Amino acid sequence: MAESVVGFLIKQLSTLLSQESTLLGGLRPDVQFIKDELGDMNAFLRQAEAKEDNDSQLQQWVKQVREVAYDIEDVLDDFAFRFARGHADGFFGRVEKIYSSTKNLKARHRISLEIKDIKARVVEISARHQRYQSLYGTQEIGPRSSHVANADCDIRDQALLIEEAKLVGIDQPKKELISKILDDHSHLKVVSVVGMGGLGKTTLAKKVYDDAAVKKQFQSHAWITVSQNFQFKVIIRNLIQQLYDEIRQPVPPQVDSMEGIRLSEFVKDFLKERRYILVLDDVWSLDAWETIKYVFPDCNTASRVVLTTRITDVASASCLASHDFVHEMKPLSYEDSWTLFCNRTFQSNGCPSNLEKVCRKILKKCEGLPLGIVAIGGVLALKDKDRIEEWEMIFRGFGSEVDGSGKLDRIRRILLLSYSDLPHHLKNCLLYLSIYPEDHPINVEILLGKWIALGFIEEKEGMMATDIAMRYLKELVNRSLIQVKDTWADVKLVKCGLHDILREIIVSKSKEQSFTAIITGYCTRWPDKVRHLAIHNFTYIPPQGFSSLKCLRSVETFGYEDSLTTSLLSKFLCGGPKFLKVLNLASAELDSIPKEVFKLFQLEYLDLSGTRVKIIPKSIGQLQNLEFLNLFGTTITELPVEILKLSKLRTLRVGRAGDYSNNFALWGFKSPDGIGKLTSLESLSCIEANSGKVVREIGKLVQLRQLWITKLRREDGKELVSSLLRLTNLRELHICSIEQEETLDLQHSVSPRLGFLTRLSLIGRLERVPEWLISLQSLSTLALLNSELSEDENAIDCLGHLPNLVALILSGAYEGETLCFKAGGFPKLKKLYLGQLKRLKWVRVEKESLSSLQRFLISGCKLMEGLPLGLQNLTKLEVVGFYDMSDELMHKVQNLDKQSDDYQTISHIPEVFIGHWINGEWKEESL
């Protein structure tokens, strides 16, 4: 963690030092010295942090480095707060204009003294750094330390630990892998097993490797543990030793003097005439795989390589050939988890009835992770079964058990290997997730905005910060640290989260590093010197002691039993944090915005969504560093002209959803004249098109990627199409007419070229499908609501030619009696929703149409006379649902005769649902 703090700080210092020399004046040499010393130390920090658990002196040194880095960041932010606010475009820009101001001399003198004091501390810390370097060596080995090597050995032990507990749920994946290994393919095949730490990858690979049917099919066998501590020559010599031990011959003496290339050739010569199976366990990097793969000859002997890894990219890169196979390890099912838990905790006996409730609560935290289940089961096995309070204490104190001091420390060390392997810029991003409550779905777009606002994203020339942030998130998913909870049909990430056990570990790590503090329940005092504060379900907030919060960079709130009042928030902000960059008050019971919010000069992210705030005051213009403003779900309908001063604003969300029972109602905001001045905007919603001038201004926002525009009038359609011509970066576009009967006039001689557009919603009447819509090659999701397209327009046919469409929503969009999906249409469509098609009687699916469809839902089509014809042609269909249909059709579906044609039509579909209203409640049942 200290490494990530220092790396982040060095970036800030570089930014400061790159300004003109007058910016720092006489302070410049001291700041340069501090940056250089921290740069030298940073190379040693990763190695030191890997060893600190076993060396209290080294642990203290790492702590001192972290604290001095935090103090420097505070001084820099204070410098900007005192000298740059209200003047510059940029963090330290144009400070020279006020550099000589008399009123700032006192503050400048104080900051100068603080920097000199920090310099003295850095000198002392640097001297200790030199001593430790001489003690531990100067080679920067990063995460590949002896500490990690020992932990790697522990991973191998876990396989045995799980084996002893009679691991369940492994028979099916074992059978699948063996079938892939023993098929008749003559070329070299790679089989990769991928998943987060603790899922049992090594155990599965070992069971497959040791299987008698596998053993007898191969002449040569070897098991190689690669690990983070990858050393090519050591691994190859180990491989050679195993191969010669198997044939009971000594290794030729010349092997000891061989180097890399000769060692590789030696192994290839040995294996080229043999049928072999080799296991590469625990591969951590693409470099490791790319280095070692050339050792394996492919001489049409049907040899096999089995690889286990936590990294998705490694698994994919090792299985590029069509005959290769990637097996993604999944958590155990709840039933298998319970069986494993009882095996380990009660020695295969059943769970006593008095303990079942608490045991199931404990098991839930393990989320199907075998290592976690086995470890906690081992702890519980020693508890008195008659003293339920001891078991409740384990449940309540689960976090402390995995914080490094409890009986689950082994799990912590195993899962922290993935954290330790991260580059410093990803460590901050991961640790920040500790602010979220357990099982809280994390909105991806909102999370990325916070990462950007907090400076966690290292910007690169030619790339948008949003794209870099998404790349960071995908890398954490790739490393099996962040779980994907929800995606759009086009696989765009929507919600993410952490495994409960990993979350407990990350929370512990964040607290240990003074990175985050989580306040829950009744709090009597605020934490000291913490950077990020999360408030979960408070019953009481201490009304004073706010000065201890001056180091805060973010505050997040997640629900209250008592309301967070405007007056209390005022006190909190008045006496405490002045360097806040993120303030999330979503759904707090605020009636107005405290004036203290507008004094937060460095604020970049402000979320007031779901509050009772009704007015945005003119003082919003003071927040000139603001980049993200979320007012969605409030009753705000107008913004002051001062909003145009926020030249850095990237995201502006205002509006609320209305009554969608009739697929219509999207409330937006009236923008001030000149909205086109906000040229940094990337996301804008939901702006009202109350005049052609506003629509024209939108065309100036050329960085826009997401646009929601509502209350569009027919006469403004041409102006909107002209504006869209300039918005070539758009990824999402949502257009809503001013009222249900209003026509969206979007077909004109000019056609926007929206080559990156992936999602499009049109809410309102359409006389025809715009021609430019049919040319959207990247479009993946299309929603047409209340379009009322006539049957003569043949609209469905033209939509079927969109090459990358994966989700289609037609609600009140079609006036025909018959809807036909013709052969060859919609080749990639996976999700289809038909709703409120009030004249529709029949749906027909021709052969070779909707060939990829997985989910087909129909709702509110009351005149439909029967099941869609041709469902038997949809071989990939997984779910069909009928909701709020006519009583006759619902009864028919519920009572299908197994000999009928209709039953044969849907018998191949795994899940068929019906839903309807009963006594004012929505009921859904599976057939």
C-alpha cells in the first residue's frame, strides 16, 4: 500500500515541478529533493511490503514512508487550496498572479516550514532505507519475494487441506477435463483451469493428473509449480529431474552447465518422441507462459499441457488453438457448500438443529469458496456445540478472523497474493471498494467516476480517462479480484462486487493503511488521519470532533436509521475536511445543500441523487474543479446559468423517471442558454429540448458519449439530426418526444455517422425507421417505445440487418397483427422483448432467423391467439416468458397437453415462465 501511495504522490510532485519556476519559488529545491528521494525508495517498497509481516522494524519503516507521503499530499493540497482556487485552469496553474499577494505571505511561510520539516523526515527515512537495502539486497524483485514463495507453498498445502475434507462438487468438472484430455486429437492440446484463489484449481488439476485412466495414456508425466516466483532455469531443471526420475535414470551431468536455450532444446529433444502430460500449476503472468511454452514439442503424439491460473488473460492466451479448452472454476453450489461445511465442521455428521441458523449465516459469507468453507469449518469444529454464543461470536467477528490475527490467517495470505501482485495504480482502485457495504451492488459507471476524481487513474495521451478507468476495472476482473455482477446484453459491465471473504480482507488492509474507515451503528468519535470515510447505517453521528477529518479525500454515505440533516452536514463540513474530492450523499434526507459544500474548492465528484434537494443555488459556480454532478432522482428541473462556469464537468445527470406503465415519461431539466460551453461533457442527461437553440447547442458538445434528450418536438428533429452529425463519439443515445402523440422526425437528407453508437432508445411515434439507424454497424441494443410503426413499413425486416444487435425491445412499437422474423435476420440477437403490442395476434419465427436468441419475453400483448410459431427452430433458446397476456392464452400455456404440437414447440426450452396479476400482486411461476 505504501508503494501505491508513494507512486501516486510522485505523479503529483512531477505535475507540480513541471510548472514554471515561479510557481514554487524557493521551495522548488526542497520539493525536487523529496520527489527524488521518494523515487529511490519506491523501487524498494514493494519488496519491503512483502517482507514486513515478518520484520517489525521493516514494518515500522514502511509505515513511516506511508505517513510522510500522506503528509506531503496534504501540504500540496493545502498549497493549491490557498493559492490556486478561483484563478487557475489546472491544479497549480496561474498561481503566479497571486504569488506575491500580501495576504498569502503568512500561509506561504507556514507551508514552507512544513515542507522543510517533511524534507528532514525524508532524509532520516532515506538513511534507514539505505541500511535495509544493504541488509536485504538491492535487487528489486517486486512481488516475487521469499514471503510470496512461502505463501506459494501454502497454496499447495491448501489442496491437501481440502482433500482431507472430502471436497464435494468436483466430480463433474473432473469428468469434463478428463474427457478433454483423453480425446483423440493428435496435436498438442492445452487445457487451462482459471478462477480466483481458493476455488480449488490445484485440487481439480491434481485429481485429473492422478487419475488412473489419465496416467496410463501418457509415457511422461510432470507437475511443475510456477508461482509468482517464476525462474525459468529453476523450473526447467525441476522438469528435467522429474522426467529422469520417472525413467529411473540420473540426469546427464551436462545439464548443470546449460543455460536457457540449451535447456529448452534438451527438454524438447527428450519429449519429442513421447506422449506426455505436464501440469503448470499457478501461472501468474503472460510472460511466464510465453517463456515456457516453447519447451513443449508438438509432434502429433496427442500430448497435453494442463495449466492453472488466477488470470483470465493467461488462460485465454494459452488456449488460442481451436482444440484447446478453458475451464472456468465456479463457486460451489449452496447444496455442495453445505455438504462440505458439515463434512469439515461435524465430521460428516449432520448439523445440530440448534446451530443450523448460525451455521447457514456463516456459510453465506464463504460464497461457495471451498478454501473458506474448509478453513472456517476447521475453526468451528473445535467449538462447543452446546454453546451457541461461541458460534455467534465467530459470525459477528468474521472480519477479525481474516485480518491477519485470527485463525483464518491462512486464507488471508492466500488471497492477498493476488493483491500483492498488482501494480501500484491498481491497488488504490481495489482498496477503494472496501467502502461499500457487504453485498452492495456497485454501479460501474459511478465507481469509475470516483476513481477518476480521486486521481487513481494515470492519464495517457490520446486516451479518455473513462477508457483508462474501464481498462483498470477489467484488469481487476481479469485477475479474479473483482466479480462481475451484471452486464448489458452486449457484455458491457453494469454492476460489480467483491467476494465476501476478499472484501473482509480488503477492509482490514485499508484500515491498517489508514486508507479507509467504515463507521457503522453508534459512533462516539471520528477516526484520525483517514483518507476515505464510509458511513453505513448510522444511528448516531458525533456532533463534534470534526477537526480529525481534515485529511479526508472522500465521504460516502450508505443509508441511515436516523436522517442526515442539512444542519449536521453543515457542521461536519465546516469544521472538518477542506480537501474533499468526492462527496456522495445519494439518498440522504437532505432538503437543501449546505453552503459549506460550495467552499470545497477541490471537490470533483458530487452525488445528491435521490435527495429532497429542489434548487441548485448560484454558488454552484464556485466548484470550478467539479467533474461529476449527479442530481438524478431529485425534483430539480432547472439549473442556474452559473453551472456554465464548471468547465471541467464530465458528467451531468439531472432528471427522474416518470410513470413507465405506458412506456412514456422521462423528466429532464431546463438548461441555461449556452450549454454548449461545457465542452468537457462526456455524459449528459436528461436535457429538455425546450427550443431549437438548446438542440443546436448540444452539437457543440463534441466529447459526448452518452446523451439523454427529452421533450423533443417534431419541428426540432432536423436540428437534432444536424447536431448528431458532430457528435461522433456517442456511445449511447436516448431520445424522448415531448408527449406520447408527438412524432420524432428523425429522417432527413443529412445522416449522422455514429460509428461508435452501441445503445439507442427512441421513445415516441415514428413514421418510419430512420435510414441512418439501419447503418449503425456497432449498435448492440435498440429500444423502440411507443413508435406505433405500421405493418406496411416492414420495419422489423430492416432491423434484422443490423450486424451486431444483441438486444431488441419493441414496446408499443408495432401496429401490425402479425410479426414475422424472416430467415437470416437478427444473426446475433440474444434478448428479445415484445411488449404492449396491442394489435398483435401472431408471431412467426422462420428457420435460420434469431439463430442466437437466448431470452424471449412477451408482455401485455392481449390479442395474441397462440404461442409464437417456430420456437422449435430456436435451438439456443434458454428462457421464454409470457406476462400479462389474455386469460385464454395464459390458461392454454399452463395446461399444455404433452402430446400437443404446442408442447413439442417449447419442450426443448429449459425455462418457461408465466406471470400475471393476482389480487394486486405480481405472480410468476415456472412451467
